[in-house]
Amino acid sequence: MPTVVAAMSGVVTPMIVAATTGSGTIIACPSSFRNHNFMITGAAGVTSGAVQVETSNDPADAGTWAPLTASPTTVVATSDVLVSYIGILNFVRARVSTTIAGGGSPSVNVNYMGSKSY
């Protein structure tokens, strides 16, 4: 069973930390959450790479997870790219869909923050 972290409203939770490949921590989203933000941040010198934010109803799903966006998000050097989603999600993860490359230490961070609608 993969590691699953329960999200807390308004608390930033790291999904991917300084990675160039692979999938990050799976986040369990409470059913009361309707607002989901994913901040994708590229390290200095990144010249290529992309991240796909995905969802599933089963955290142990070994198949292809459903993408939240029509296409992967391009990672930009020393920049934050926000991916937002409004709706109910059970489990989410971020996956490096295209290897992060460029510079001396290419990598990407992805952070999640969810909250209720009031």
C-alpha cells in the first residue's frame, strides 16, 4: 500500500519534493473539500519537464489514474505554476510525466492545499 496523507483544510502538504521523475505522495481529500490547489515549482535552470496531477477513487490503484487537466503542466525554472480544481476528489497525486532536466540540479516541487467552500 502506498503512503497516503490526509489533507487538512488550509494546510500546505508536499506531494513531490526535489524530484526529477516518479510519483509523489498520495493525498486523501476529505469529502467536504471542494477547492484544490496544486503549486508546481521548478528549480533554477530547469529547461524541460512536466507534471500531471491525477485522481483516483483507490489509493492503491495500479492502473492509469485520471488526469485533472487536459494536458501535463510544463515546469518553468524558478517559477510557480498554479493548477486549481473545484469539485470533490477522493485521492490525488502528482506525477512527473516528462523527466525534469536542465541546469546543474534540475528538480520540481509540488505542494497541495485544499479547503472547504463556505
